Amino acid sequence: MYTLKKSLGQHFLKDDNICRKIVDAVAGEKPAQLLEVGPGGGAITRYLVQLPEVSFKAVELDAEKVQYLAATYPDLKDKIIHESILDTAAPFEGSFHIVGNFPYNISTQILFKILDWKEQVPVITGMFQKEVAQRVAAAPGSKIYGVISVLMQAFYEVDYLFDVSEQSFNPPPKVKSGVIRLRRKETTVPKKSDRAFTVLVKTAFNQRRKTLRNAVKSLFDEAALKDDIFNKRAEQLSVSDFATLSFKMK
């Protein structure tokens, strides 16, 4: 067997019904190549490896889990990448889907990492702490709309699929969970550059209580700052508002 490592934020999914719902959501997208992030004890892995005509890999940091998975699922022998997802190079040539019960302590960092791979990743199906899942899916104007909402929604359509109760895990976490699916947009709004857009969004939300004019004044010339849009706060701007504004940056 294997042990739980609190330091890695491990909570293992034990609810078979939830496992099947996640796998069904993945299967419905018909991936040819699939990466599972943080397979842990293999709760959804055992179903994912049965998907027909899917080239499968998993990335897992915990050496004990890597050994356990390789012993329990011999087919996985050369398909487990033993490192942190945050340090991993793209595991496939061409397009691949991502699925995971993402470690909650680094889940937003994982999403930022996946943004680096966005040209290769058309679909992400993931379980997150519920408030993180809600933040990714949040609409402009809501209190939880922020950096991760704007940056992910600039490139992906986000669907909140379902809630997962604490009792579905061993040990039960102190938080509720939610599963979301992100599908890459066919067309994205034009922006000055991905980098300029990211800097603008992060700077705007860094002081979200201030008007945009005060929060981002270092990024614009005096003349540009006269525009009425700068009277708003970051949370009032849509993805396309930020994208349009990026062209006026210094």
C-alpha cells in the first residue's frame, strides 16, 4: 500500500461514482493523447488507462505513488513521469488533453503552467478546491473574478461541471471541491501580446480596490489615462476590455 503525504496536499478520491463522472467527461472529448496530473493512488487512472485508442501518460511527484502505480498497473511502466508538473516539459508532440485531481496547494500554478502549453492543450478537465474552480469560471463584476479568471478565460471557455463533497475523499479535506472543464477557444480576442496582457491583468488586480487609473498608471502614458475606462475597477472589466486596453500600453 501507500501512505498519505500531507506535505504534498494529498487527499485521495475514493468515490467511484465521481471517478466515473470525471472519466466520462474526459472520454466525451475524444482525446488521442492524454496526460493525468497527480494520479496519486490511481482512483481515476484505472479507468483512464482503459479508454480505447488513447495514448496515456501520468505525471506524479511522489516516488512511493510512482512505484505503487507501476506495480498495480503494469501497462503504466514507462508512462509515468516522476517529477512535479511545474517542472515537466510538454510530454507529447502535438495536441494532448489534461485531466487531474489537481493538488490543491499548487492548483493555480498548474493552470498558469498549462497556459504555457495552450497551443498544444485543447481541453483540461480538472478537480479543484471549489472556490478555485469558481474563481476560474467567475464572470466580470463578481467579487471572486480575478487574475486566474481573466487569464484562463482569454483562451478557454470554462464550464463548471459538478460539485464534489468532502466525503468523497480519504482523508476528507476541509474544503468542498468542484470539477471544471476548459475548452480552448477557436478564436481569441486580439491583444498587444500575451505578455503585455498578462502584466496588465496582474497589475490591475494587484490593487483591486483602487480604480484602474491608480492601479496601472505606471503602464500607460498620461494621455491614455484620461479615458473613462480608467475610472472603473479591475473586476468590472471583461477579457476583451483588458485585451483592447493592452494596445494602449507604453
